[in-house]
Amino acid sequence: MRTLIIVVSLMCVLTTAGSIADAQSDLDKLDEKFSHHLEKVLPGWTHQRGEPIDKSENVLIQFWYAPNKAIKISAMPYNSASDARAALEEFVRYERDKTQLKDLGEDGYAWGFGQSKIVFRKGRLLVFVSSRVDSGSSLEDRTLSQDERLEREKNEMRKWSTEFAKHAANALGNP
């Protein structure tokens, strides 16, 4: 009986390890897809892969940089498109200031500062995009009032989040 318990326990550990390796392989392929596409359509941007806070999380994180701009892309695969849809619906349910995006993935929403945070679903993936733009560093920006700089930042953040979200969706093609 003891041998049976040990064998079953070992099988569970090996199956879990195999699932984690498969998930990591899928994330590596997704990382390559995004990187290849974005490097081609947005030359001059640099990027690095981030790590999730909890190392066991099944999430891809990429950071993209250009002068005075930083974009974060996070992609989370689910077991099925319906699981991804349910997770998206749960996520946006409590977001009061959201706008539905009809031209991005199967489902998409923008919210936050200037509607600059974006989430969309494509197949069984949820992709989150957010941006940070530092206006105020150029001579022209310094001549603007604080309200004008704030408005420029909102517009720039919305623009770059939207552009990266569209490129990420295009990189995915038909999952």
C-alpha cells in the first residue's frame, strides 16, 4: 500500500511538472510572436521580458521602451475561450469607467487614466496593455500649462496603449 501511495504521488508530481513545462513553452512561443511582430512594426523600441510576482503564474509580461514611453503587455492563457471570456467579464464587471472596444479581439475594453488601460480577448488569451508617457521633458512641453500637459499625457498614453494592443492582436493572428 505504501508503494502504491508513493507511485501515485510521484505520478502527480511528474504530471504537474509536465503541465508547468508545457505552459512555459506556450508562453515562450507567445513571447517570440509578440517580439518578432512588434520589432518589425515598431523599430527603435527596445523590450525585455518581465517576471510575474508569483513565479508559478501562467502569464507573459513584456515591457517595451522608447524615449519617454513605457508599455507593458501581459498575456494570460486560459484553458478555453469560454474560460477567458468569463474571466474578462468578471474583471470588467466592477470597472465603472470602461469603454467597450469593438475593433479589438473578440472582446475588448479600455478604462483608467484617459482610457489608456486596455484588455482584450483573442481566443483563449486575455491581453492587458498599459502605457506610461512622460510629457514635460521637451522644450515645447515645458511651455504648456499643467492642465495642457496632463491632457497631452492622457492622449499619448491612450494612443500608445491602443497602438500596442492592435499590434499584439495582429501578432496573435488566429490563435
